[in-house]
Amino acid sequence: MKTTQILIAGFGGQGILFAGKFLAYKGLLEDKQVSWLPSYGPEMRGGTANCNVILSETPVGSPIVTEPDVLIAMNLPSLEKYVDTVVPGGQIYLDSSLIHYEIQRTDVQVFPIPATALAKENGIDSLANMIILGSLLENQPELSFEGVETVVSSLVPPKKAALIELNRKALQLGKDYKA
């Protein structure tokens, strides 16, 4: 595995930090070198939130992602801010339920996923982030879907155990989604 830099961005309350924590923890379980750097505005819900995740075979020198291999944009302001930072050959995942914007770049792969709509249709309204992660794990050659059950079970606190199965369902929806 080469070093994979992932930037996840959106509004507070969309599960941006949890998505980053999920990827970082998955990397740790796979014996990768990992960096997880969350960032959010002063308003927890509704403010801006982003998360830098780096997964590598070698030690990570800096936790800051300036040229992501992967961008997950959960809202239009985040997409507009970071779309040009993705490296050529990189991937952009976006919630097409919330983002109606045509990416002009031809040197990246774009994965429009109606994550918010899929979450609502399946009774898992707050898990659009996990639907996008399921698609990422299915389509990013440096990552895999293997082991997601262990990661979800480890990250969801016991008092919210009912969310374990819902998170698994969301990940599977994303994995199975084809545009």
C-alpha cells in the first residue's frame, strides 16, 4: 500500500469525524501507519467540519492532508473548497442528494452517491457518511471492505449498541451502490 491521503469534509453533524475515525481505526487493525486529524468550527452542529486521514506502510511525517488522493465531500461548500486539491488520478466521493454540481476535472474519478436519500429510504437517516464509506471501501484500490464488522463493533459505544447493525447496513448499501 502506498500512502493514501483522505480528506473528509462537510457540516458538523454529518458524521465527518466518525467517518475519519472509522478509516483510521481500520488502518490500525490492518497494521498501517495512521494519522487522524479532526477539525471543526466553533459550532459543533452546522459549522464546518473536516478530517484528515493518512494511511501508509511507512511512518507518517505530517498529519495534514494538502493534496488528497481521496476527497469525500458531504456538502457543496466543501466540494467547492477542495475539488482542485485532489491529486490527478485521485477520487472524489460526493453526496449527490445534497450536491448538485458538475465537476469539470477529467483527471479524477468521481463517485456521486445519493447517500442522504439512500439513508432516508432505508430508515438510517443519520448514516449517509457510512454509505459513502462503503462505496469508498469498494472502489478505492488501496482499501478493502474486509474487517468492517470489527471496526464498527469497536467504535460504537456499548450504550449505542443498536447502531452497530445500522452502521453495517449503511456500509453495505454504499458497497452495493452502482451509479
